[in-house]
Amino acid sequence: MCFWLRLLSVAVVLCPCVAVADVLPPGHKSVNHELLFVDSDVLRESRLIAAPIAGFQGVAVIKPGERFSFSSKYGTKFYLVPNDMPMPSDFDREHFEAWPNGAPPVHEISSVPWTSSVSSVLTVLKLESTSESGPVIAVVEHTELDSSGKPADTKWSWTIVAASVVIGLALCMVARRWFWRIYSVR
């Protein structure tokens, strides 16, 4: 009895930790979603910095043609800072709020169904201009990639799902017929 009481107390203590953990939905697999900026005049005139709104993922100076990860969970925000301003050693959100800023124009794709051939996602962006509300960022291209880095063929995932449903229904019909034979003999 004492063992079960201890096990219950450990479960009660760990339950809140499990509730906030990153858990994939059933039948899903994790994928990496990255962003890439193409070169533009505005990006040459200013420095674009990506920083999380919450959490400790760190600050990244965005360079054209280089991929970087972002997070919808921690709320990545872009800051447009003049090139002549030195980069501080520690990121101070209040200091950077004075510069034009904004959120990415896309939401992070962190998981896909297990039947999908997608293993990573790449969204190409372009910094078009600066407005009073912040940087104007346009989506140039959005590509879902397979494990070899080529565009994923998503039609096969539906074929797998359809085949699974047909096979499942066929097995149900066979099982029904088998049970009918067994119970009708009595």
C-alpha cells in the first residue's frame, strides 16, 4: 500500500510538468520549419534581427540566403535596426521596441501526419519596405520538403490513408463473416 501511495504522490507532483510539455498529437511526426530571406534593398540598408517574445531561444541577425528557425510557440519578432547601431551583448526588448518591428507573416508548422512524406518546411520571405507599423514582409515561396530535400509529394499520403481505410473495412467484413459462421452453427 505504501508503494502505491508514493507512486500517486510522484504522479501528482509530475502531472503539471507533463501538462505543459510539448507533446505531438497522436498520429503526427515532428518537422523543422525554417525561414529564409532573399536579398532586397531594405535588407542591405538595415539589419534585420529575429528575437523571441518569450523564452530563451536567443537573438539572430538575419542574413540573406541563410536559413534560420523560428517559433510560433515563443513568438518570434523581427526588428529592423540601422546598420550603424552596434549590436548589444544582451538583448533588451524595451530597447529594441523603439525600432520598427513585426511578426513573421507565416505560422510555424511543427508537425504533420505520420503518413505525410514531409520532413521539413522552408518558407522564403522578402523584406519589401518599412512602414509605420513595422517591416513589410512578403512570402515569396513556401515549400514542403521530403527527407532528401526535394519538394514532397503529398498525394501519396492520401493514398496510404485511403488504402488503410479500405484494408480496415475489408478486415471488418471478414471478421464479421467469421463470427457469423461460428455463432450461427450453435
